[in-house]
Amino acid sequence: MRKDRKSSTLTNTTHLKQAEKQQKMEAVKSWRSDWRYPTTLLCIYGFFSTVKPLEPFLIPYLTGPDKNLTTEQVNNQIFPVWTYSYLSVLVPVFLLTDWLRYKPVVVFQCVMLFITTAMILWTKTVPAMQAMQFFYGVVTASEVAYFSYIYSVVDLKRYRKATSYSRSVQLLGYTVGSVLGQLLVSFDLMSYNNIMVFTLVLTGIALLSSCLLPMPEQSMFFHRRHTRQKTATEATKSNRDGTVDATEHISRESVGAEGCSQVLLQLWRDFCQCYSSRQLLYWSLWWAMATCGYNQTVNYVQVLWEHVQPSQNFSIYNGGVEAVSNLLSAATSYGIGFTEVRWEKWGELALGGFSGLGAAALFLMTSINNIWVCYTSYVIFKCLYMLLITIAMYQIAADLTMERYALVFGANNFGALVLQTIITSVVVDSGGLGLAIIPQFTIYSSYFSVIAVLFSLRGLFTIWKFDYTLWLSIGQASSQVK
């Protein structure tokens, strides 16, 4: 009897343990299938891949005793390679990202980022640094996978929240990296080389989190999810099987090799239809032109700061300035969402007016040889651009599906990159004019002045057109009353 009781007790205990184990497995499975799991992993990846403490001090590091490169080599021979690399791989990466369903490209991006950081740390020659810039161009082009991944694993109703998390955590990463870099440099807590080793560790954490991301089952173009109505026969069959009626049936369709041409043809049709809207065309034109000038400014502003106040002779606060500019830009972009303005009427004039202020800020950076004026002007310029690009995104996305918005987003950035490549090859590259940094920024200031004039004139015409149309409609209404 005692043996029977013991055996039954053991059996019950075993069943309880198995039940608890099964409950835990189901809880883990349920959590992994929830939208929070991929969003959390993506946010971890986004944070650790953007914490780069040395980035605000890259020019002092490259031109200092650690690498012993000249400012001219960095400015005219090394940095231009990034633009050419980015342009050459942008379209293939954009298509491959969708074809491979995002995750492989996210992992690939992190691997390229690790290689880039390692090359900055362990190489010193100009050709090696040019190769590093090529890899960094691939990293930048692959960023589309980070922003697109979340839409393939999250329900439509969660898009806004998931997008908010993934974008905010990137901004947090940039800000933390800038502040951390400023503290490490100002208090001499780490050498530049040790900061790079620390960055490699952070990139390794990002790589691990990217490998843990679940693989999406769909994508925007090549692996679409189709929803179709059920037929009456299917509904009847479902009832017989004892399942609940459903009005829709979701099926996934992967495009084969023969269907690729159809997808590309559909993309071309969508492209033509999107840009047939004159308003979208003007907003996209500003997007491409302004993003080109913004990228050039951000890419070479450290060279200007180094020229105005050499880091070997003075204390520099590049990291603090980048942190402040990121936070103020985020606040500006967030605040614009609460303004009640008819952007379809006043938007183009705003593009012109604020672009003019950006041109003035760039002009101050070149004309007044003071580092604090340069810092302040840079913060103002960055906030103005972030304000305007947010308005442009709102206006463009208002009447587009997500697929078409992704297409327009990619096309606008590609246009910006083409313009940037032309300016880089003519103005910056040693194979072109190879101008020094002050003439470069004078050209950038003039470039934004041209944008300001064009869009201010266009904005005044748009306002006149709105008022004239309103006057005509009021006149017609009054004549009908009479």
C-alpha cells in the first residue's frame, strides 16, 4: 500500500511539473508571438547600434596622433567615398531588403557596422579608410531594413506605437552616445582607441539582438499578404467543421522569379501615379534638395569645427552640441504635430522661409570665426531641417498607402543622394575642385538660399491661388443667391 501511495504521489508530482513546464512554454510562446517581442528586440538593436561615443569626435581622432591623417585627406579623399558607396548600393539594397524579408538585411547591416568600427580602430592608411567609408555607405543604405521590419511583424493597429518606439530609441541612442562621448573626452576617462573598443562591444550586443529577431512571413512588395472574401461554399464548409464564420481569408503570396518583373512594373506604375500629383511633386522636390544639403552639412561640419578651433589646442564640445541638437530637433518635430496650420496653403511658403533661415545659419558659420557661433548655428540649422522634413512627411503621407509611401520615401532619398553625389564630386572630391572647408560651406549656404527663393515664390503663388479660388467661389455663391 505504501509503495502504491508513493508511486501515485510521484506520478502526481511528475504530472504537476509537466503541466507547469507546459504552462511556462505556452507563456513564452505567447510572449514571442505578441507584438512586444519583436518590437523590444528591434529597439534593443536600434539603441546599441546608434550609441557611438566617438562619432562627434571622429575628425579629431582621424587627424590626431592616433591616425595622423591630414584634414585635406579626410575631407577631400576619404569622406566622399561614403556618398558614392551609398548611391551605388541604395537601389539593390532596397529591393533585396523586401525580397529577403528584412531580417537578413538587418543582421547584415550590423555585421557591416562592426567591420566599419573595427577598420576605424585598426587601420591607418587612406585606402583602408576609403574602404571603411564604402562599408559605412552599405550600413547607411541598409537602414531601410530597420524602419521597414516592424511593419511586417506588427498588426496595423500597432503601427504607430511600434514606429514611435523604434524611432525614439534611435534618437535616444544617438543622444546617449553623444553625451557619453563628451563626458569620456572632457574628463579624459578613456582614450580614443579605448572608446572605439567600447563601441565594438556595444555593436556586438546589437548584432546578438538582431540575430534573435523573428523572421517575418511577409513583406511589402515581393511577399505580400492578400485578403480576399470567402465564398459561400467555403463558409458552409467552415460551419460543418465547427469553426466560426469569417468574412475574410488571409493568404500569403510569394513572388517567384517570373513575378519579379511584374512587381517592378507595378512599382513603376505606382511611381508615375504618385508623382502625377503636382503638390506631392513640389514637396518631394524640396525633400530631395534639402536632404542633400543637410547631409552635406552634417557630414562635413566637424571639419569646419576643427578648422575654427583645432582640438589639439582647445577643449571641444562636439558631443554636447550633437546631444542638444538631437533633443531640440526631437522636441521641434514633436511639437509641430500639435499646430493647427493649413499646410497645403502655407506649407510651401514655410519651406522657403525656414530654408532661408537655415541658409543664414550656415552663412554665420563660415563668416564668423567663433566656435560658439558655429555650434549655435548648427543647432538652429538642424532644428529647422527636422521641423520642415516632419511637415513634408505629414503632407506626403496623407493620401498614400504604406507601400506607396515607402516607394516615395525611397525615391526622394535617392534623388537627394544623386544631387549629393554631384555636389561631392564637383565641390569636395580631390578629383574635382577639391575646395577647402570654408568655400564648401559658402556653397552650401548659397544652395539653401536658392531653395529659399524658389519655394518662397512658389508659396506666394499657392497662397494667391487659394485666396483667388475662395474669392471666385464666394462670388459664385452670392450670384446664385441673387
